[in-house]
Amino acid sequence: MSLKLLKSGVIVSSMTLLSRVLGLIRDMVVANLMGAGAAADVFFFANKIPNFLRRLFAEGAFAQAFVPVLSEVQRQDDEQQLKLFIARVAGTLGTFVLIVTLLGVIGSPVLAALFGTGWFLAYVADEPAGAKFELASLMLKITFPYLFFITLTGLSGAILNTLNRFAVAAFTPVLLNVCIISAAIWLSPQLDEPAIGLAWGVFFGGIVQLLFQWPFLRRTGLLVRPRWGWRDEKVSKVRRLMIPALFGVSVSQINLMLDTLIASFLVTGSISWLYYSDRLLEFPLGLFGIAIATVILPTLSRNHASADGHQFRANMDWAMRMVCILGIPASAGLIVLAEPLLTVLFVRGEFAAEDARMASYSLMAYGAGLLSFMLVKVFAPGFFSRQDTKTPVRYGIWAMAANMLFNIILAIPFGYVGLAMATALSASLNAFLLYQKLHRLQVYQVDADSLWFIARIIGATAAMVGVLFYLMPEHTQWAGWTVTEQVLQLSWLIGAGAGCLVLTALIVGIRPKDLNRQPLSG
């Protein structure tokens, strides 16, 4: 593995770690302020819709389509053409997203009714739960403009990432967390409905993130005036790649939105319990899976552009091994330590111990699919870097259809936990289908050495789980401890588990060279 690629991965992971830590602090502040009640359900709902579209326009489908074409233009070594391409993409994308944003603000009641059908029906029937629909409609008007700002931020970040300047884009989400925390501390207490203050925190967070990246983009000489370029050949190529990727790369987000729709019919707190458990899932997913996928896409795009199939496979293998060595233990850790983690992080103020227990069930279900979520992040760039967005779309449709079926089957007996189980199962199906296609195309396949490597990771993880179960205090003991005692006990469990994992990994023969079987290029 090249030092350049490793350095990029470490930079993104470090910045992502800072962002995720602040994200947890943000969620702790929000949990203390609102708990898992009706207002919390509505805030998470109003924040989820623009964030869903952000994954499509800013980080997901757009980046997967834009980066390979940008790498292609960059290889031509023509600065004027590069600037013109960026200007036309910025103008076209910006105009389109501005229209979507305006429609979202105007049509917020329609969106609230569409994705919060249970609340809308309660509103029509003049039931108490109908107040959630009214509040959701108002809050969406405030949070939806975040989509426009974060899309332009995502464009800027994609350009910087292609130039191997990963730190700026990876650090940027920290600023959103700072804005929401600030709003929760200083603005929300001044309002009759604290959740509205959090919505304004999201709004200003989008503006701050965009303004933060501009000076760095200016230094590269690529901060250009946007121009309309719908018919430009290269912009059309991005558009053709992006349209199917809009669906394929964001299947998990669509699944989460379907979960929200169904959860609006369930007991109050269901959306919040799913949110808090999903937030803990996002910590290792962002720290490891998304970070690795971020640095691997430009590299795979360059490998494909230079027709270097050997390096392409080597880089895919590195990414897969990194995901497994980090994701398998993280998945097991989330499942075993679900309730202690939620208790230590969130049980204070309006968030009760019962909320932690309820959220722990959905976290266990999500945790079972963590490795699959991470593998999708690695396997999908194997197609996007080759400018093939149709294959992930096809499998994404199958996975989403499976998720809907799983929702129907599992939500009735298991409620909101069934929704999390369905999401994890559909992610596993998606990962399997993507890998199977890569194998069939002879683009990448896991060989015997990699399978033996994974088996040893599973063995080391099993030893870690055994140690955690042996050391785990009784459920009733946590409630009787002070916060300091809870933190110390959780730290001891995490430290003991990690120590056992590393020691067992060394005993079964896992070494750093196992991640560097072939020379990789950055």
C-alpha cells in the first residue's frame, strides 16, 4: 500500500473522528434538551429529509459521477478546460438544486404528509398527534435550504478530494455540529418550541460549511464563476452517470426514509430510538467505511483511466481488507455494548434509561449490518470509478424492494426494531450482489489468502466478544452508578475488548503486511 494512500486514509479518518465525536456531543445535547418525545421525533424527521437529498446531490450520486469525469479532464492537463468544466458543473448543478430547494420550502406540508403519513392522518382526524404534522411542516421550511448550501459544499469538497486535499472536506462537517450545538445551548432555550432553534442551527450550519471551503478552493485556482452548461458534453456525461446513481448509491438512505414513514404510525419515540441507534452506527461507518471509500474512489478512477487493472484490483483488495479488519470487530462491539453505550452517551435530562434500552434493540439490529453497509461503500466505487452507474442502480432497486418486503414481514412482530433489521438485511443483499457482479466481470474477487485473513479476524473478534460478556456487569447495575462510574466501566470494557482483539489477532498471525500484499498506488 502506498504511503500516499495510507496518509490520505489517516487524514480523512482523523477528521471524520473529530466530526463524529462532535456529532455525538451534539446528539447528547439534543437528547438532554428534548429526549425521545414528540418534538424530538419531529426535529429528526425535518432534518432527515434534506439530509437524504444531501446524500444524493452532495456526497453520494453526484460525487460518484463527478469525480471520475473530473479525473479524466484533469489528465488532459488543460487548466482552462478544467476550469470551464467545473464552472459549468457548478452552474448547472447549483441552478437545479436551487429549484428543488425552493420547491421543498414551498411544498413542505406535502413532504410532511408524504413522509409522515401517520402524523398527517392524525392531523386530518383532529387527533393530538396531528400537532407533529404542523410542526414538521414549519421546521422543513427552515431546514430545507440546507440542501442548497451543502450541495455546493459537496462540489467544492469533491474537487479538493480529487486534488488529494482530503483534510478540508473531511473537517467541514465539524462546523455543522458546532452550529447545532450552539443553537441548542443559546437559541433553543429562548424559544417556546426548542426544536425550532435546532432547525435554525441546521440552516446556518449549511452556510458556514460552504463559506469555510471557499478560501481553500480559491488557493487551488479552481474557485470559478458558475456558468450554465446543461448541453456541455462533459456535463452531460456527469448527468448521465448521476441520474441512475441518484438511486443506486443512496439505497440505504431511501430505506431509512421508508423506515421513517412506517415509524410515523408507531408509538411516539420510535423515530427518535431509530435515530439515536443509527447515529451510533454512523460513527464507525463514517470513521472507517466512508473514509476508505472517499480516498479509494479517486485512486480507482485514475487506475481505470490508465487501464491499470492490476493496481485496480490491488486497491480494491486493500479497501476490502481494511473494511473487514475494522468493521467486523466494530459490528460485534456495537451489538454487545449497545445499551451501555447509549446509557453513557444520552441518559440525562429528558432522555431516560428506558429510552436507552429501547434504542439499544434497534442498535443491535443495525449493528448486525454494519459490515454490509461498509462493504457497499467499497464495492460501489468499483463500478463508479469505471463509469458504470447502472449496475449499482439495478442491485439497489432489488435491495430496496427486499427492504420493503422485510419491513412488512418484520415490522408487525418487532415494530421499530423490525425496521432496523430490514435495513440491515437489505444492505447485506446489496453488498452480496455488488461483489458477485465484480467477481463475474473479473474486476475483483476475494482469493484464498483474503478469506483466511477474514477468518482470522472473525476468530479474534469472537475472543473479544467472549471477554466482553465475561466482564459485562448486570443490567441493573448501570442504573445505580454515577455518570463517572458508568464512563469508567464502559472505558474499561472497551479497553479490555480492544486489548483482547489485538492480542488474539497477533496470536493468530495477523500482521500489518497482510494489508500490503501488493504495491498499491495512490
